Amino acid sequence: MAKSRKRRYWIIGGLIAVALLMLLAYFNRSTDEGMLVQSSTIEKRDILETVQASGRIYPEKEVKISSDVSGAIFDLSVREGDSVKEGQFIAQIDPEVIESQVQRAQASVNSALAQLAQNEAGEAQAEAQVEQAQAQVNTQRVIHNRNTNLYEEEVISSQELEQSQLNLDNAEANLKSTKAQLRSAQKAVEAARYNVQSARASLKELTTSLDRTTIYAPTDGIVSKLNVEEGERVVGTIQMTGTELMRIANFNSMEVRVEVSENDIIRLNQNDEVDIEVDAYIGRIFRGYVTEIASSAADIGSATSGSGINTEQATNFIVKIRIDSASYADLIEKDRQFPFRPGMNANVEIKTRGAENVVAAPIGAITTRDEDDDEERTSAIQDQFQEVAFIIESDTVRQVRVETGLQDAEFIEIKSGLGVGDQVASGPYSAVFQRLKEGSTVRVENKNGE
């Protein structure tokens, strides 16, 4: 019994020793043979640089309709989704209040016209008085001139001459008075004419408001959004920001609006071709092109609000992309004229720049290293780092500096440093980006991952 137990202990101890020896041999082998890396061959390829973004679909032309006047909706003749034509009646605001205002304004115009007529009559009377006073002045001047001659001939006395002079002076004073009355009457007529113009302007304004209680479609399209119901009271835009009644959109021309980061926006140009994926049509790619690139950031207002600038907030720019109608023509059916609806989610790939038949390496093969790894790093200035790749030579790697250009999702253009046929380490990430250095010993992973 004791011998059997002792024998079992010897067997277990032997197995443990063998396992330790095998593990030690494995680590020694791993250390001797070097780091395990994946290899890629440098080839010439076509590279197309793209910018990816996501957004939503909207009509390219969408008109927001608000009432110019306040009041209750008296009649609503459309529903969401209805097709309308330009000039078609779509809604009526209750006109009763404005109709009474128009009547009062018309009465004000009539009153102003009556006052004008009265003042014009006063002006005519003042003109007649001036003419009469002028005639009296002329008569008294003739009499005084005759009396002056008679006095010189000693036919009349000086008292009679003085009386004729007094009569002439009185006539001239009366003429001045009537002329002043005429000018006053003319001013009254001028003021009355201004009152008539003011009353007529008020009448025109109210008449226009009355006309605007009837709302017509400003363009052809589809009622894409209806915000009100019949009987609901709305606020007009004349007083303040009015109530939006509805939106009419042209579904024949749709666009995708996406947000592009500030790092990518500088690479975009108008008319860049775009591949569009819509969540509602899985596996389908539509074509489009860039029509508008925002000049200001979409979030510039919120990013700079407060006492300081929030530099942590992402800065994005709105880019509009027109969907080519030819790319979805097969989706248009008799009962479904418009395949896209506002608000649908979409992902886009914008094709910016391309290069044909250029030397290219996998993106995973290019990394950065400090220009002098042996010296202590005293700052984090970007100029201290350079782009490098590791060429596999037998069981070691050689670090080479590279100059890169365009890149797509998988490959990057190599302008210098690598040539066609070079074998470079392209993985794993931890080896290429952290551990490899000049002269490192490596083992190349074969196609079976061994």
C-alpha cells in the first residue's frame, strides 16, 4: 500500500517536471525565434481617398408656410401627404375681425375725403377774398393818384388827399390779411390730403391682411408636414415669429445633409461624387454629388457660448449631397412616386481624391517612431516623430523612413522609402506600433496563422 502511494507520487512529480521543461523550452524557442508578425507585399494599386459621414434625407426645396395674420383656422383643405399645385387654395384664417377693421378704415377714408373737400372749399373762398381785396387796392390807388394831381392843381384840400392815402393803406392791409388767410387755407388742404393718404394706406394694409387670410400654395409639391388642425388659433408673422402651418416640399429632388468634421471638410469640393446607403434600402447604393459645403461650423454658436470657448466640442460642417434621380428610377412605381421620405437615415462615402497605379502599403504597416529613441525625450513636439515601416529581411526587420500620400480604407500611398516587392510587417498592432525596432528578430505568420 505504502509502496503504491510512493510510486504514484513519483509519477505525478515526473509529469510536473516534464511540463515545466516543455514550458521552458517553449519560451526559449519563442525568445530565440523572435516576435510573431504578419507580412504583406508592397504592390502598385489604385487609391481613392474618401470621407465617410452620416446624416438624414431632406427635400432639396422645402417651403415653410406661416400665416401673416392671427386668428382661428376657418378652413383647412389639405392633409399631410397631399399633392398641391402652385396657387391652389390650402387654408383660410377667420376673416371676420379683419373685415370689420377694413370697414372702419373705409369710413376713415371717407371722412378724410370729406374734410379735404371742406378745406378745398375754404381755399377757394380765400382765393376769392384775395381777388376782391386786390381789386379794392387797385381802385384806391387810382383814386389816390387822381387826388394827388388835383391837390397839386390846388383843386382839393390836403385833408382830402390824406383821406385817400388812408383808404389806400387800409385796402393794402386788407389784401395782406386775405393772402394770409389763403395760405392758411392752402396748408389746411395740404394736411387734409396727407390725412387722406394715411387713411388710404391703412385701408390698403388692412385689405392686404384680409386677402392674406386666404392662403394659397406658393409652389408645386407635397405637404410634407402639417402642424395645425381646423379651428386651431395661430399667430401671424406681422406681430412676431408666426405659427408654422405646414411645409410643402418637392420630393422630385432629394438631398442628404451630413455633418463632416473640420479635419475632413478641407478635402471636399463641390461636385465630388458620392456613394449613398439608405437604411431603408439594405444593400442598395445610390449615387449623388456634393452641391453645397457650409462656410461656417454647424455648432459654432454652442461651442463658443458662455465665458469661454469649449474646445472639447467637435466642430462639424453641414454638407449637402443631391441624390441622382437616375440611381433610383427603378424604385418609382405608380403607387409610390417618391421612394425617399424626409428624415430617413443615410450613410455616405464622398470620393475626394484618387491616384492610379501607385506604390501602396497596408495602413497597418505604417507607424511612427521618435527620431532618436536613445535620447531622453524632453518634449512632445510633433517634429520629433517620423513615419516608418519595417522591411522583413530573413528573420529580422529593417526600419526605413517613408513618405506617404493619399490613403483609402485599407491602403496608403508610398511616395518614398518602399518599393514594389518589399515584404513589410503589417501586424499585429502591438508589434508594429509599439514593440518592433531596428534589427528586431521576427517570425512571419503563414497563411494558416501558424
